Amino acid sequence: MGHQIVMPNNNPLADIKPLNSWLKLAESGIGIIAGPCSAENEEQVLSCARDLAKNKNVGAFRTGIWKPRTRPEGFEGAGEIALRWLDQAKKETGLPYCIEVASARHTEIALKHHADMLWLGARTTVNPFLVQEIADVLKGTDIPVLVKNPVNPDLELWIGSLERLYKSGLTKLAAIHRGFSFYRKGPYRNSPMWELPIELKSRFPNLPILTDPSHIAGSRSLLKEISQKAINLEMDGLMIEVHPNPGIALTDKNQQVTPEAFAQLLEELVLRKRIGDKEFEIKLEQLRSEIDKLDSELIHILARRMQIIDEIGNYKKVNNITILQLDRWREIASNRVAQAENMGLSREFITTLLNIVHDESIKRQETILGNSNSKPGDTEL
């Protein structure tokens, strides 16, 4: 991995406006943008906006009116009509609103309706052609634009999207850290890879960076943990998905919270003074992210091993073969211990690990074979 801090001689994003010049900050000094994943109907939008407007920490209302879905049968947003609902919500509550645009056409429609803020989603940021088309439409405007990180962990691609918008004359820019896709599934929907937003902040200290804990988590139970981590690492704000009734949401219902739960979450967050320096934080997060990935791979490998054990058990059952294969087990134990010792692992550690895996394998095959022909000391292979 080993992402290195590169301090450029000339900051290509030098004139970016501070966050508090275009977004009302919370009492804590961070920016809070909240609202439903999707604008589903007028009643839902107005209800959520009214509830959020009661919370003085909220600086803007967010929602998706065009939803880039993985499969075409999913809800792809209400479209342009939802801008009427958002205009009404703003008129009633005073909250400016922020919507996602994923094409030049979306951007033209958003500008026609005088949208307050825009964001580019992860699937748009990954495509420089789309970003440039959007940047061309926005040339000559002063609208704030937030750029989510690309789906894949590519810091230069993220920076490139920001630069394209900046070169079109936009100075009210911010990045949104929403996590990255990783080929092994871990506890989060998207791996946070905190070292990447930290490095972005190190390279461009004046660039506001918000974290989107909803998309990192994929589950409301993890929102507080991720939000607190973002604050501890000096991110400038949070974008959180809030829905009047998450259980019936048309998109991403598991990661949305009610306005009441959202207010409680903000109250429970703890602001801490900065400890340590940037290089220390980045290095620590690099190592922790690497451990997270390796643990995920380890769990995947163990799960796959047990699947193969089950296949062997079923094969033995069909062919009426006993579980007992002592010679095979002795060979495995000897070879694996020698291999582990050559890689710096202790004999005691690897022997204990092998025995735990072996015992679990025997239990699984006993279940498959109905405990009919196994004995103590049997092996699964």
C-alpha cells in the first residue's frame, strides 16, 4: 500500500473558499448536511425537511432526485419534478438543498431550478469525461459543488475531478469521503481507507472534506462509530442520510436513520483536540486499513476452506468413505508448521491455529455424515 504524502510546490486548488463562507456550520464548527437518500414524494421531502430544520446544527438538506442504480429495475429517482418539492421545502424551512448530478443534462436542469448546491457521486467521479462535461456546464456559475471519492481507491482520480471543476472557475468546492469498494467484503458497505482522505487534506489543507458515514457503513448501527472517527481525524463535516420512516425507504433503507435518531447521534458525538501530527495519523491509518483488509481476506479464506471441507464430506458420504485419514493429517501438520516457522510464526501459534481449524472441520463433516463413522483423532481430508 504505502501511500506517501506529496506536498506540491504549487497548490492547484489554492483559491478554494472556506466551508463556512457557503455552508452554515453547526455549533461544533463542522458542516452537517442531512436528508433522505432519495426524494420519493412531496410529503416525504417536506416532512423530513421540516424535522431537520428544527435541528440548528443542520446546514443543508440533501437528497437524490436522479439515482444511479446498479440494476435497472431499482428506483431511479423522481427526476425533475422533485425540484418543485425541494423548492417548497426550502421556502417553508429556509434550508438550502443539495442534489446529485450525474450528467450535463442533470446539471442544466439543476441550474434552471436554481439548486443551492450540487454533488458528484462516486460513479460520476470515476469518469473524467462526465466530470468535464459537468464542469463545462457550470462554467461561469458560483454554485458550491461537492465531489465524492471515486468507487475505486484512486486519489489522483479524485483530485482530478476537483481540478476540472476548479479550472471551470468554481471555488466553492469540497470533497466527500464515502468509502471505497473492496473486492473482499468487510464490516462496512464501503471500506473507509481513512489514509486517503487524510492524505488529500495533507496535500490540500484548504480543501474542505466531509465524510459520508451512511455510505461507508451501509448500516445505521455503524453510523456513530464512523462519524466519531471522522471528527477525530479532523474531517470538516458529515453528510448523513435521514428518512422519516427508513423501514419503507425506496433506496438504502438500512443505512438511513429517523430525524430523532439523527439528533441523538449528533448529541453523542465527542469533539476532541488534535493529538499527534499528520504523518503519524496517516501512517497509523495505513497500517490499520491494511489489517482490516487482511482480516477480511482471512475470513474469506476460512469460509472457502470450510466450503471445500463440506464438499469433501458430501463426497465421502456418497462413496461411503470414513472420515479417518491420519496420514493426511500428519502430513498437513508437519508441512504447515515448517512453512509457518520459515515465515517467522511460532510453532505453538500455528499448531494451535491448525488444531482449531481441524476441530471445526471434523464437526462439520460429522454433521454431514451423521456422526456415523468418525472417531477421536479423525481428520477431515
